[in-house]
Amino acid sequence: MTADDLDAAVSDVVAALRPATSLNWSVRAGDLEWDCWHTAEHLGDCLLSFAGQLVARPGDRFVRFMATADQDAAPAEMLEFVEVAGRLLAAAVRMTSSDVRAFHPAGLSDPAGFAAMGCVETLLHGEDIARGLGRSLDPPRDVCARILARLFPQAAHEVTGVDPWAALRWCTGRIELPGRTRLSEWQWHAAPEAVGLHRQGLPA
């Protein structure tokens, strides 16, 4: 996973949601308990937090800040917040050596891992917002395939041949697939070492 993948994910979400910035973002976002406005705020905070991890590189905690939006921010400004946060994370990924590791609860992660996690947050919450506003998301399938390989290596092997966007949503408990029930619990693998173990067929 690269900063270019993250840029592609952010661009896709921004393009899908920009025509909906004239709508009411206080409606529920997909199946979430949050509305679209607060989902966008959460997404911006996640992306900035990941960027902070790559800059500060703590080994045992998240950086101690929370990014919030002005309460009177309009939908277009919330989308701007998401885009700024995504681009800053992409910049942090580009400037960070591949051997750097920083804390995430799912394992010490490298820049590629944070890029992949940023893509997941962007695409899934982007879709949550889009669904709430009556729109759809159609992300690049090559990016989705690389996310699966990086964060869900075992599941990626199990869903070979499935549309990568559908497979990603199944891996994250968003949908069911033919012959596969919707997951109630799931976990990605942030540490690159865990990905390697799965590729060897060993437990991580």
C-alpha cells in the first residue's frame, strides 16, 4: 500500500460526496449510529491520528489529541476536513521510511499499514455517508485488492474471485456474501510481520 493508494481513495470519496454537500448531513450514515456530519468528523480525526502516529512514532499509545470540527461547519467544510486529513496522512506516509513502526492496537504498523488503514477508514465511512445521503461509492478495485492483501491476508485468500470492494466490505462486517454470513467481529493486521506469517500459512 502506498500514499498514491490513499490519495486515490480520498479522491474517490470526495468526488462521490461533493454533489451531496447541499443536502442535510444530520441524517444517519448507513447502519451507523452517527449522522453523516459526525461520521465525517470521526473520519477526519482518524486520518489525522494516523498521520500523527507516523510523525511522533510512539510505541505504546496513540498521540494525545483529538481533531474536531467547528460545530457550525457546513457539509462542504466537513468534506474539506476529510480531504485535508487524508492528504496529510498521504504526505506523512511519503516522508516516512518503510522501516519505521508506530503504535496501533492491532499491532505496530509501518507506513504501508497506516496507508492501508487510512484507505479502509476513508472508503468505509465514505460509503456510510454516501448511503445516508442516497448516493453510492465505486472505489478503484485495484486499491481494494491491495487493502485486502495488506490488512486481511487470510480472508483475501478465502474470497479469491469475489469483487474486491464487496470482499472488503465483507471483511469489515458491512455485508454478507453468498455462502458467507455477515461478520459480527473482525480484525485487521496492522503489523507487517503478521501479514508475512499469514502468507506462510502460519498463525499470527
